[in-house]
Amino acid sequence: MGNGVFAQDAFHLELRDDYSVPDEGSPFTSWLRGERVDYSYMEPWTQLIRRVTGEGKTVRRVRVVTEPHTPYIRWEHATTGLNEEAGEKIRWLPRHHLPEGVTFPVQGNDWWLYDNRLLAVGHFDSDGRVPGSEIVEDPDTVAECVRLRDLLWADAIPHPEYKP
């Protein structure tokens, strides 16, 4: 989410059950081992969120997740409070509660939607890394994502209420 990309609203749809990349020294690996986790790696993100939400912008996510959760999603749930404290609004939608007939545009990839007009689609490589984002401005695709965002946001469970 680059600075200046959006004027009012940024929305992220997350559809994967595992975003971990092979990294022995990662906070996720430490958490799995039951070790103390240093959350300073999140500070650049939380500072950005504090700044943009302080300007009156909104940053929202819906995480579509499989239950029971993968270890990665359990970790993500455990750290989401830090995102919310910074000003993000995050909701969870169990995959088996998806509205019937929902299909995901842009080949089922995750995406950011900015101001109902611009999509940044994340493509993952075989290691789970995102080599880059594809920018999509096609009005029909954007309109489909706006519709899907509104549908899923209404159905998803706010983080403080979601007890996995």
C-alpha cells in the first residue's frame, strides 16, 4: 500500500490460509516454537496506518479463512490486535460461511481496492512471496470487486468478536 495511492478507503481481501515464507528467523517461526516474539517488524506498517487513519482515511481487510485454522492463521489472529490498535479494521469470514455462488475475480488472487477505482492484485510465487502487484483499472473488474467487498464486509465478523 504505497503512500498517496488512495484518498479515502483502502480495502484488502485475503484468501490464503498460509502466507508464511521459508524463513527460520521469522517472528512466525519464533511464535510456533513458543518463543517470545519481537513485534518491531510491524512498526513501519503500524506507523503508516496511524498516519493515514489519522488523516481520516479507512484501511480495512476481510480475511477468508478455513476452519479449523492453519498455524499461520492462528498466528495472524494472535497479532491482529496490533493492526487494529493502529487503526485498521479487520474482519474474519470462515470459508464455509461464504455466500452461495460467490466467485472471486482476478483468478482468485488477493487484492487491494483503492477508492473504488483501482485494484492492486497480488500474485504469489511458489515460495509464497509476492514478486509484485498487477494494477487493474478495468471498470467492470473494479465494479465486481466493489460489490464483493461490500458483500463480504457485511457478512464478516469483526476481529474483537471472532473467537476461533
